Amino acid sequence: MLKKNRRLLLQAVVSSLACMVFAGFIHYEFPVRWVALLGLLVPAFIFSSNLSSPGDLKKITGEAIHRGRTWLYLLVGSLMGVLVALLYRRYLDISLLPGSFFFFTLVAALIGSTEELVFRGFIQEYVRPVNGLLSVVFSSLAHTGYKCSLFLSPAVPSTVDVWFLAYWTFIVGILFSALRHFSRSVWPSVAAHALFDILVYAEYAKAPWWVW
């Protein structure tokens, strides 16, 4: 069991670093962009190698755990996502509620949901058998590193305060990771992230440059 846990922890570290490579190179033109795509293949290979049956995927998402509180956590996650989005819109000094919704909103929500499945689903679940608290912190750090790598890439000019981004991405990530840990399901954090993205990106007619 100890050997298996070490293997999963190593896979979580490698997957996280590979995601950062993807984020750092995705804004380049081909052929350099191939580095990003190769980086994306690494976690895809690791995740798929640990899925031998549909039951394994259910363990990752939390569907294999029957808990009556799941709906309560979904409600908490939804409220959390809305609250964080409203606070962020206030920070941007724009109206608390979007005045319009464009098609890209759905794309943004799908991207956010995919991030949750990767970082709070697979990566956090790989670290959880080693230590629950470590899994919460690790998944948040991994997601923060991925986000910051998007803005630190030399391929694109950015005026974003990366330290501010890192701080708040980590803090909110801790909340989402804790939600995933206590609910034992990835869906509450998916709901939180999706609703956050819907409210934040609602008025974007097309993807901003940092969304690959």
C-alpha cells in the first residue's frame, strides 16, 4: 500500500508539472506549441493508465460513495462559486450581475469544469491516500501553478499582477479543494468553478487571450 501511495504521489507531481508546461507553451506558435501538446499528453496518459474500469472513474469523481449530504455540498459549492464571482466582479468595479450572456460563457464553464476534474478530481484523489490535508494543499498549489504559468509565458505580454493572481487562486483553491475533500465528490467544486466562470465571463463575446 505504501509503495502504491508513493507511486500515485509521484504521478500527481509529474501530472501537475506537465500541466504547467502545457500552460507555459500553449501561447506559442507551432512548432514550439508541440511542447504544450506533449505536456498535455503526460497527465492524459497517467490518468488513463489508472482507469481500468468505469468504477475507477467513479472513485475519482466520488460517484462510488453514496452519501446523503452530496446535494447539500452541491448547494454549498454553488453558493460559494456565486459569492466568489460577485466579490471578483466588485473588485473589477463592474456591475455585480452580468448584463448579458454570450455563447463563450458555456465554453468557459466547460473549461473550468475540466480544470476541476483534473486538479480536484484526479490529482487530489491521487494524493489523498497519503494525507488528506496534503491533498487539499497540493491540489490548490498545482492549480495555482497552472494558472500562473498561463500569464508568465514569454510568448504573450501580460500586465496581470501574477502575485495577486497566485494569492487569490490559492485561497479560493483551498476552499474548492476542502469542499472536494469533505464531500468526497468532485461535483460540488465543479459546480462552484462553473458558476464562477459563468458570472465572470458572461459578457465576453469571445475567449480572452489567456484562455487557450
